[in-house]
Amino acid sequence: MAVETCYWPMYEVVDGVYKISYKPANKLPIEEFLRPQKRFKHLFNPGNEWMIKEFQEEVDARWQELLDLERITNQE
């Protein structure tokens, strides 16, 4: 689930060139990764929706940065 939500992207860097090894066809929301893990149970308490929202925004920003790095470093 970590890979499918892009929390743990699969990529490699060779000689400064980024290559994403796996891009989910249908990127899942971060809740799919967090919900089964009891250590994150508190995030789903009423009033904590903002935490999941911020978590998702951070994962999305990092994923976009990785996509950008792949595009930039693969230009010839």
C-alpha cells in the first residue's frame, strides 16, 4: 500500500538520472496505507481530518517533485 499511495515510491538514480521504477496506474489516497496500521488510529479520530489532509498534501508534493526530477534529468 505504501507504493500504491506513493508514500514509498520506487525509483533509482544512476549517474544523477532519476527513473521511477513503478508508477501506480490508479494512485490511492494515503488513508489506504494508514488505516490498517493501528499506530495511526489517532489520525482517524473526529477533529483530526486536517492531519490526514496535510499528510496527503505532503505525499503529493513529494511525488510531484520526483516526477519533475525524472522529467528534468531525462532530457537530452
